[in-house]
Amino acid sequence: MATSHLNQTDLEAAISSTIDQATRQQILDYLIGAGIGYTSPDDGATIPVQQGAAISNPDPDANVLIEINPDNTVYLDANLKAIIEATNSDVTLSVIGSGPVLVATGAGNDYVSFMSSRGTDFIGDATVFAGAGNDTVVGGGPSELYGDSGDDVLVSGSVEGGKPSTLYGGTGNDTLVGGWGEDSLYGGAGDDWLSAGPGLSYEVLDGGPGNDTLVGGQYLLGVGGFGGELDGGAGDDVLYAGEWVRPGSMMMLSGGDGNDTLYGAASALANTMDGGDGNDLLVGSAGTVAEYGGSGNDILYSNARDLLGVVLEGGAGDDTLVGGVFAGSETLHGDAGNDVLVGAAETGSEYGGSDNDMLYSGSTAGGGSYLSGDDGNDSLYGGAGTDILDGGTGNDMLVGGAGNDTLYGRAGDDVLYSGSDAVHRTMLDGGDGNDVLHGGAGNDTLQGGAGNDTLIGGKGTRDEYGGSGNDVLYSGSEASRASWLVGGDGNDVLYGGAGNDSLYGGAGNDTLIAGSGHQWLMSEGNDGSSFIGSATGTATMVGGGGQDYFYLSNPHSSDTIDGRGGNKDSLTFLDHASADLTGISAGNNGFLEVSFSNGQVTHVTNIEYLIFNDGQSIRL
């Protein structure tokens, strides 16, 4: 029970059987910092140390109490700076009073707690080195708690003015619980469970190596715009952001290495989530503003509500990104890998990145999204809003939605589909490459661009432009509609529909085939073109400057043919033999009227040859 004066060497020797060397050095550092006589480097100074068993009221002059009784209650005084349990038995120690004080225990399964002399929470700074074993430490005021090896439970009791506590789990599967202050929790190696507790201020949770679970604070007020940080570290971790975070505060969740699961806080206005390496699952909240998958095959869900500037970024790997249902504006980046992006409601932007991606607009009527496939062979699908779909490079497939969409195939051999209904219209632009464009039910416009393109109009398609290259254009017009087809440069083939269509071949050696409606067919240039009438419709055909060929097959129509330039234009009647001809006479405006026995009259001008289905011909 006596108090003796020990130098640093003697103190280490007195506790060396139960306290490891690293902890002994930390005890000395603490006592040096307390300013009670020890110095660094050691000058041989001594301090009063009391040693004994079951000492509840230490010598008032003692700075250090070395206790060998495993079950004890110690009442602090102003001079006592350290309590060292020099036993490897299971210790139960209650410290009563006010700090600061250091407590160190041995290799047993220890329980250490703190309380004020009035039975309330401990006031002052507490530092605890629990040692080996499965220890439980309930801190008092602002605390530093070290679990060391073993499966430890460390609980911060910090209430004094929201001052911070720091908890270190060490090795083992530890449980760390923060208090009301600005606490920092470090799980260390092992599968740890870290909870920030109620937490009124900024918090830091670091799981370290192992498969950890981190739970943010429940009533974070935030400091300087930040609510806290949760870092899973290496291992397959689960992170939960805190609830009821003050508006303007920010929670940052980082999964680190491993296959992690991150959940945002429902009420926070600014959560940032980073999965890190591994195949991660990120589930955002109403207040999550950014989610980063990192490397690996990640799944990101946004649940943001009415926020602007929300960002989901998949990173490397084959990722799935799903926008929020009630989001105001979101941006989704697939980055490298074969990604699937499902856009948010209202408005948003989606970028597939490199590789072969699938992008879905989630836009609703009145909203609109921008989808860009970027590199790779991508598939893009519009929503109900006014969307823009941009395939980028690669052989892409673009499918418009129900709104007034715009589709750009860009480079590559692309396939574009309009999803328009009768009250909406879509613009389809194939861009470079050999593209296939399909119109819809609305007043669509199809532009093939460069390359040998195929344009297939829908029943409501208004305009089709082949562009450069050898293109094939099909009108899908109904009898009550009319389409305008322009072949452009190249040797094009144009097919009329059931409506009153206009087919314009442009430059090149074109083939124009009339549909069943009242059709207007015209070519340009000096290359010569072929015109084929419909078996059921009526057509006006106008040639170019070259040698053009006209073919009629409807025995009941009244067609008009103008060869224009060239001196070898011919008109072939596939429905009449030469014997059916009853006369050729001058008509109005310089046209000749070619009459047949069934009463059919065809109006021609600038035609040099008439050819009949029996092989006979007439030069005009």
C-alpha cells in the first residue's frame, strides 16, 4: 500500500509482467506530457507511485496507482494521473471522479467504466489501453480508448460540450460506439461494427481491414458544412449514413477495397458515396448528391428527390446505374465497361463511356433527357419525355420513346427506331456509316447522312433524306398522308407509299418507284435514272439531264411523264401492247397525249421513245 518514488526504468519494471512494451512506452509518453516530473529524454527523475491491492482511495500524493486486485473501484483525486492493472486476470474497474486519467489493463477480459463522483457522466479526459483479451470499455468524458487484440467493445461517453473521443479497436472483431461529441472510430483489423451513436457533431468512422459494418450518427448537426466520414477500408463492408443530418451538412461514405454496400441517409441533403475497388452496391437517399462506383462491377441506385446536379458515376467495370424516381436533374456516367444506365424521372443526362452500353431514359411527359452512348456498340432507349439520343462512335441501336425525340447515330453502322405516336414527332439522323432508320406514327424526319443507308418511313413520317451514299428510302405513308423522300448524292432507290408522296432522287443514277397514291417522282443530274409507276396509283415523273427510263404498269391511271434533258429518254408501257395505242396528239403546255383503246391517256414530253409490252417501239 506504500507509495514510493520510481524513475521511468523502475516503473516499467513494475508493470512489465502484464503490460506489453509498446503500451509501457505509451504510458511513459502520457506521464511525460502530464508534466509531473518525467522528461524525454529520461533524466532519472522520479514520481510517486502507489502499489497494492483493493486500493479505492489512493494516496493523495501518488501520481500512479499500480493495482493487482482484479475487481476494484478507484476514486480519483487531482494528483492521480494513471491507474495500471498489473494482473492478467479478468478485471472489473470503475473509475469515479473527474480526469484526466490513464487506465491500462493486462491480458484478461476486462471491463472498465467511468462515472463522476455525483453518479453522473464522467467529466474529463480518459485514456484507456485495454490490452489483450476481449475487453469492454465505457468511456467518460472526451476519451482515447485502445482495444488492442481481442474482440473488444469500446463505448465513448463524451458529453462535455460535444468534445471529441477517439476509439481504436485494434485487432479482433470489435464493436465501437461513439457518443455525443465529434468522435473518431477506427476499427483496425478484423470484422468490426462501428456506430457513431447519437452524434451531434462531425464524425469519422474507419473500419480498417476486415468485413466491417459502419453506422453513421442519428442526429448530426454538422460542423463547417460536413456531417462526417465513413470509410470501410479493405474488406467487404456495409456502411449506413446517419439520419436527421442538418441541412447544409455533408456525409461522405467510402467503401474502400472489397465488395461493399453503402446506404445513404434518408434525410441528409448532401451525401457523397464512393464504392472504391470491388463489386459494390450503392443505395442513395433523398439527399445523396454523388455516387461513385469505382473499379469493379457496381450497382448504383439514386433515390434523390427534387435535387439538381446529382451525379452517378460507375467507374471501371460492368456497372448498373439507376436514377431516382423523383429526381429533378441527374447525370449518369457509365465510364469504362459494359454498363446499363437507367435514367431519372423528369430530366437528366446519361453517358455510356467506352465499351458496349445500354442506356434507358426515365423521362416523363413534360421532361426530357440526353443520352450519349459514347464509344462502343451501344443501345439507347428514349422515355416518355422529349429526349435526345446520341449514339456516338460504334454500331449503335437507338430507340425513341413516346415524346418528341431526336436521335443521332453518329459514326458507325447504326439502327434507329422512332417511337413516336400520332401526336408526337421524332427526328432521326444516321450520321456516318451504313445506317438503318425506321420512322414511326408521328410526323418524323429521317436523315441518312453519309454512307449507304436504308430509311423506312412510318405511317406518319413526313420527310426522308438519304444524304450521300447509295441509299434506299421507303415511304410508309397512309392514303391520307404525304411524305417527301430525297435520295441526295449517290445511286439511290426510292419507294413511294400509299399517300401523295414526292420522291426526289437527287444526283446519281437513281431508281424511283411510285406507290399507290398520287405520286410525284423527280431526278436530278446527268447520270440517268429509272422511274417505275405503280400498278394502282397515278404518278407524275420528271427526269434529269441524262438518259432516263420510265415504266408504267397501271392500265387505268392518267400519268404525266417529262423526260427533261437527255436525248434518249424512253417510256415503257408494261400494261399495253402496241395494238392498244389509238393515237398520239398534241395536248396542253407542249405535252403529247398518248391514248389507248381502254380510254387511258398518258401525258408525255421530252420523251424520245415509246416502248410497248410486245417489244414494239415508236420514236417521237
